[in-house]
Amino acid sequence: MNYQTPVTEHSQTYKQYMQSQGKLPKTIQSYLGLLKLYNHTPGQNTQQKINNYVEAHNYPLALSFLKDYVMHYQKNREYLDWPRIRKKPVERKSPVKKKEIQLMIEQWTSRNTHRDRAIMAVFFSTGARCEELSLLKWEDVNFETRIVDIRKGKGAKARITILDIGTMDILLDYKRLQAEIEDLTDKRVFALTPRRIHGIIKQMSNNRIHPHLIRSGTATHMLEKGFTILEVKEYLGHEDIKTTQKYVKVLDKHKLLERMKINF
């Protein structure tokens, strides 16, 4: 945060106070910018002003400034009812299971319900990356064989993936809706940026699942179904088998935990 704040007489006094407290120049500059925001926050009294400020600027640096300014500089120590920082949902680290994907798809509704559901389903079934899904065209999908050609994979490497029957039905429903709107010849399936696809995945999982966990979920699902590590490597388009072996370790770890739950 780099505010270029005009130094008023009041802010100059606060700046001198912060310097006397040994605060770093970068922190002082940031706090002076936040002081300007605080001064423009409406409120009939200090507590109301605090509440309005926190509602608009609820993040650690803004609250650190507020406590320093109100409690220490102004010495209004009676204002201790500080609203808590809204914490981000904790992202999980374990691979996503197929049943979880199905549940997210069933429960999801939005302005683009069919599109979003198709993105999540295809993502898991093909193990595609966000960039690969963004570039996927309708001509790359064969609904008779259920084969999907990833023509522009990472490192310009092409590969073949497949849709499970449930995913194929979801994608077909989405295709029918799109065909009513436009000619799908030479059109991308989702016509979204990788970043937007990434965002949709995050939204559907309530910000708890990173898209890469879906790819790892595809890998562990395949390993559980008996596919070899080499087959999983080719399916996901890994350049180095060491990358694929990480999923084997994760799978073995979870199997161990499940056995411990039963036998302990």
C-alpha cells in the first residue's frame, strides 16, 4: 500500500508520534493513508466511526492502524469493542473426491448454472488445467466416443482424455442451451479466461478448493480404480513422473489413515 497523502497539521503530528515510536517509514506512509480514509468515515461518535471504518476496511493493516491511532495516539482506550477481522475460509490440502464434486454440482445455482456445473464436471473428468479448459473447443469433444482432445496442453503437448457418462450428460445439456443462442462452429466450449474458470471453481467450493486439488483428485481417483502410475501420468499430461508420484504418496497416506480408523 503506497498512499501519497497530503501532510496536514494533524497528520504531521501523528507522523511525529509514529516516528517517536520507532515505526518504519513504510508503515508510517501506510498509516497516514489510512488516517485519511478514517477521517472521511462517517460517524456521530468514535465508536460509530470505528464500526463504519471496520465495515469498509476489514483487513489486518487497516485494523492495526485503527488500534494504534485510537487507543495509543488519541488514548481512547475505552473503545475496546473491536469487530473481528473476517477470516478467509481455510483451503483444504487433500485431493477432492468424486462424490464431493457431484455434490457441489448438484447444489450449485447461479446465473450460469449449466455452464458452471459443466466446468466443474469436465474439470474433474478430464483432469484438465484451467488454461486447457479455457482453450477447449466443441470440435475437440466427441460425444459418441466420450473422448476429449486436449490439443493445447502445457508445453504445447496434446493428449486424449475422456468424459464419464454423468459429465457427458451435463455437458450435452449445456451444449443444447448454447446452440440455441449461437452457432457453435469453431467456438470454445466455455469461452472464459483461465482466471475466470479458476474463480468459478473457487466460488463453487466456497473458496475452499484450489483447482489443482481437483486435478490431484482425478489422479487419486484413477489410482484407486487401478490405473497405473504411467497411465495417470499420460492422462494428466505430466512431463515428469515424479509429479505423478506425489499423488501416490497422498493416496497411500489416506489409505493408511483409513486403516488406522478401522483397526485402532
